Amino acid sequence: MSINVDKMPKLGFGLMRLPESDGVIDHQQVCNMVDSYMKTGMNYFDTAYVYHSGLSEVEAREALVKRYPRDSFMLATKLPAWEIHKADDVERLFNEQLERAGVDYFDFYLLHSIEEGNNYDTYEKFDCFDWCMKRKEEGRIRHFGFSFHGSPELLEQVLDKHPEVEFVQIQLNYLDRTNPVVRSQALYEILRDRNIPIIVMEPVRGGMLAGFEPEIEALLRKRQPNRSVTSWALRYVASLPGVMTVLSGMSNEEQMEDNIKTFTDFEPLADDELQIINEVTEKVLGMPQIGCTACRYCCDGCPAMISIPDVFRTINTLRRYPDDWRSKNFYEGLVARSGKASDCIACGQCESVCPQHLPVIELMKEAVSVLW
């Protein structure tokens, strides 16, 4: 069964950054967001084994699977390489995911975060590509692909070896086009050359493209006074040929409402709007910022329980506004419920799972120097 790209919604609901209350997923708000999204006719939901410390798949069951007919939505999840230590783990993890999500099959199933090193090596060592194709033959997986955080060279290698892959999920946004680590433009062009459908993750760069300094936002609002800053990032990727679905990890009902507005009667970017985006990109890249997307992969295994993305958020704000007292107030509240930067023991666990390949240990030293 090939993917019917025309039936795929342009906006996908990413379940990685669900709303929380006192550290617990806000179930009622998630239900409200699911209902708003489904009413539009859009129906693609993306989760993973590790999101929300394993509770995202469970929330998908409670807020979606139990409340809507199975054939009314598409559910995607991912196999985590770092949880595979022996061959039997692959089947065990998959069955656990089916149980968590309360489904008999997944519409889209991905090998999670292929990149150079352990993840890709693990998938090859345990024949995960072949295993997924067998599950597809059984009907327990409808479509098979992978999410990718590696180099263009590795992407071509994987696709050459595995032409059975139906789609690829990549990080793509207007800020990362020339990023020497992400190299998203090169990844995009490889997939377009091979006519492989693309699912976009991090279109708003973990919120980085949702708000700027007033002078930069003014460039966008002058051209589109009734559109949000976020809408520009979403429209940029959704306008690209070959992009099947754009995932947005929405964290509240307001974000859902704004994203639905962007994709209702969708308008591709005009040429003059692309010129404005290029100007914004140049200005933003001129400001030194930590390229954290707040995926929070680093948090679960941190022995000091440091909320690393929130530390980086504080540092980024201080880099832009060194005299803004609110940043340090935010940090004081943060360390009242989590570890502080100076608690870092430089174990490297965070760096081993960071999709952005950030030098977290060195950045934490910077945080200690300006915070504590």
C-alpha cells in the first residue's frame, strides 16, 4: 500500500510538547486540542516511545484512540534504538507501543533518529529495516520510514541500501537551511531528487521562530498584519514541493487555534514574502543563540535532574537582553523544582542523545558563569 500523498493533511499534530499542569499532562486540554484539530478534517498524529517519558503514547490512547473511530485518524510512532540491546527487544518494544496506544496497528512507523553512530548501527545490527517490512506485510504497520538527524552523506547511504523506505522525516525550517550541522537544505534536495515524501519536524525550531525582537517582527507584521510570526515558519515549509505533512508540537489551545488558522485555506508563500524570510534569517543568524529545540531528550537521563532546555532558554534570553532581570527570576523559579547548571557532572549523557549535537557540557559551563 503506497502513501496517498493527496490525502495527507498539511498540518500534523505532534505529541512531543503536550500541555502540562504541575508536571502532569493536562488531559482535558489535550482532548480539546484533539477535537479542534479533528474538526478541520486533518487527522495525522505523531508520537514516540520516549515522548513525555513514555506517556505520550498513552495520552494518544486516552485523548484520541478511545474517543474516535480507528479509521478516522492516522497515528505515527517510532522505534527507539537506544532501548534495543538484543534482537527480542524490537518485538517487545513494538508490542508495548501497541498496548500503550491501544491500537492493533500503526499507520506510520519510524526508526527514530537515524544518524551517524549508535542509532543507525543498532538498526542495522538487529535488522530493523527488514523487521519493519515484515510487520508491514502483516498489516501491523501501514507505512514505514525513519526520522533523520544525520549528514546528507549518510542519508544517501541509507536510501541506497533501503529503497523500501516510503517516507523520511527531517528537521526543516528557514533558519536551518544553511546550518552546517543540520544541513537541512541538502537533506531536502536529496529527498526531492528521489521523489520521497517528506514529513517536516521542528518547523518553528523549538519555538525559536515563534517570536523575535520587535524590529524583526515588524518586518513580518508589515507584510501580514493579521498573521502570527509562527505562521510564517509553517507556511515556509508547507509551501515547499515534496513536503507531505508539517508537524507542529503544539502545547496549548491557542497554538492549535493559530496553526489551524494558518492551514485553513492555506496560502503558499509569495515571492516577496520569501524575500522577507531571507532578510529575517540573515538578521536572526547574526545573533549568537544556542540552537536548542527543546526536544528534552537530554532530560530523562540527567543524573542531576537539570532542565537543560530551560537553562539554555535563559542563556539565549540573556545573550539578547543582558540587563533583563526577568531571565534570572525565571531561572530562580526553575532551580526550585529542578537541578541547577552548577550541578552538572559532565557525564555526557545529554550530548549522546542531542539531535542538534550541541556541546552541552561547555554550554552548561557558560550557564554557571552567568547564573550559578
